[in-house]
Amino acid sequence: MGLFKLKGFPGTGSFPHGIHPPDNKALSANMVVEVMEAPITVTLPLLQHLGVPCKQIVKSGETVSYGQMVGKGEAFVSASIHSPIAGKVKKNAMVNLPNGRRLEAITIQAEGEQTPSEKIWEEMKFTQWPRHGFSNYEPMDIVKRIQASGIVGLGGAAFPTHVKVMPNDTRTIDTLIVNGCECEPYLTCDSRLMIEAPGAIVTGALLTARAVSAREIVICVEDNKPEAIRRLQHAAKQTVVRVAVLKTKYPQGSEKQLVKAVIGLEIPLGGLPADAGVAVSNVQTVATVARSIIKGAPLTHRVISVSGHGICNPKNIFVPIGISLAEVVDFCGGLRPDAVRIISGGPMMGFAFSDLSAPVTKGTSGLTVLTRDEVDRGAEETHCVRCGRCVDACPMNLVPTRLALAARYKNPELASHYHIRACVECGCCSYVCPAKLNLVQLIREGKVQVNAWERR
């Protein structure tokens, strides 16, 4: 399907630089969402979002019900946690997440009658979501409900949503962009949600726009998802919501690249979409907003993808947050004999890990399991040849090799001078590097060095 230009939006449907890696989405793109029922135990880290950890408000031995708040986000940039099962609180555990963080977590053991996950998923797929009458909702009431529901960005960043949609007297938001690009290879959870629950996305977009007082609402989808586009266009009929078809390119789903593609505006270094009068939210996030506001339900479940040639049965799954990744892998038939790498998320921005006892968190978009054939194990790092491919690919107009070398030689002042924090860690530079330099890993280390240097 080709690009069409949305009236009133000057963007070209794409952005400068970027890459075109094989998307490998065919493995799971046509797999309808399956539902995992409540596990025996869930593990809920107290930090599943960007910001300050929430405060535990239940004690060991206490009985909790489905949807009950067990951790309260007391800081402004924090998010509450709710139990996805009914059960008894056990002794807290320490868990290792795929991103390397070791965190304290609430553990809950299932007891008594459970709310079926199938029922929760059917609520999301509800076809009669309201489309009008949202003027009765005050923006701050929507924000407070989002905050009480513990909703964070479900595209991977896990930034508390109530902070993003909080009304601001100093900055006017004209446009809400709902991100359905899902440009990360292998992952198809957002794609399936757009196909199977488009009504929730449209209603959630209308409610989110009401919260930020945006006049324009546009759902953005790459042109490699024609069925999702068709379903959304049908669901958005007789509403102000419009669907924009963008060119398929990585990382189209990055906020600043998305604003450039749709609005045609450059977000300056250190700036935010709000500085350009834009709010950006993921499709699964706004669908969860719809369920929170209309159904009064907190965030307890999400859709994830499990893909790659290293998993026996690639799937899209609706899972309770806190279920172990080992149970998810077993649900998909287990690992193939030639599986060599498990990644939390996709291969471009995800984290390779080996501990499957880690739980699904709010920010878990999926698992990618790669085989020996999919991982270039014979490629060894050599020396930079100054070819400039990383510069040509970088969507943030940075010089990745300078950032990486500053990190390698532990020079945080130089790394800061080269704007290391502007890097979105998309992996374009590592992907195109003929020397196979681990540029993103070095840049991540550099950011840690800069943070430590600034705290001195």
C-alpha cells in the first residue's frame, strides 16, 4: 500500500537517515492473540517504569484481589502496580531483569477464584466502544484515572502516561500522534492489537486527546501493515481520528522521527514532542487508557510477541504482568535445539539475557529467540575504517563512533560534548557497521559514565 498525505499535515511520511533491516514479521504477523490464564505465582518488580520506584502498600501474608493496587506511585514520575491475580502476598523477592537491573519485587501466589484472562481480553476486543460524549470528562479526571490505573507507555519506554498527558498551561498540545508503526523487526503485538481491537485504540485516542486538549488525532501505521490500516480506518469512521500511512523504515516509531514524518517538524536536541505542540502515545497504551476510563480497570495484562526461528511456535499472547518468561516460552512450545540467543524485545533495541525466571513487566513488548543461522557468530570486531556508514544511518544526526570511542576511553566530558544523551539507542549504527563494532553497547556505557560524572 502506498503512502498518502494527510490533509493539514506537512510531513512526507518518512524521515532522514534510518535503515531497512529485514522485518521478519511473517513468523507471527498472522497469529491471532492467544490468552494465557492466571499463573500460580506472579512477580511484580517495584520499578516497571521510567522514574521512581513505587511504594509497596501490601504486607506479606495479606490477601489481595484481582486489580488491587499493591504498589503506589507516590512520586510524580512513577507508576502504581496492581495485582493481575487474586491471591496471597508472599515474601518479597529480588529479581534480575533482562536489562541488567536487580530489583525488589512483590510476589503473589494465586488463591481462590480467578478472573479469567479470556474475559479481560474480550473486554479489550469489545466492538461497541463509545465514540462520542467525551466532553463530559474533565481532562484532569482522565489524568487522575490514568495515574490510578498505573498506565505507562507500552511501546517499550514505559514512561508514566499521566505525566505525558498532564495539562500544561505553558505548552499547548495541538496534535495527538498514536504510534502504531511497530518498526522493530519480529515484533507483531501492536499489529495484532490494531487488527483485533481497533475500537479500543480509537476510543483511547479520543480520551487521551481530551486529556491533552488536542484538536487533531492521527494514528500512524507503516505501510507494511495493510490489514491493521483497514481495520483502524473502519473503526475511526464518523470520528475526528485519522489514520496516516507512513513509509516502512526503521526507526519510524521513534518519537522524534515520527513527529518529523507526520508534522514535518524537527525536535531539537534536548527537546520533547510537546515543544512542537505534539503528544505521542503507543497504540497499546491508548487501548489500555480506554479500558481504564470506560471499564474502570487498571493495567494488569498486556499483549506481547514471541518470535524468531528459535522458538517452536511463534505467537502473540495476552499475558498477566508478572508471569515468568519461562512460562511464556513453554506456552510457545519451548526453544528449538538451535536456539542460541534470547532477547527481551526486538533484535535492534532489545536486551539479550539468559535468566528465564525474570517476569513480564509493563515494558515487555515480547521475546525474540534467534538461531545460529540468525546470529552472525562468525563476525568479529575489527577496527573502525572511518567509512561514515553509521553517520549516514543515524536518525539523530550524531556521530556514533565519536560517542563510542569517548565511552571506551572513559571520557564522559567528551561524550557529553558530542550529545550522547540524544542517542535513542536504536541500533542503526551497529547494524550497518562493517567493523562489527558494538557501538550501542558502548554508548549505553557512556551514558552511565556521563551520569556518574555529572553527580560528582
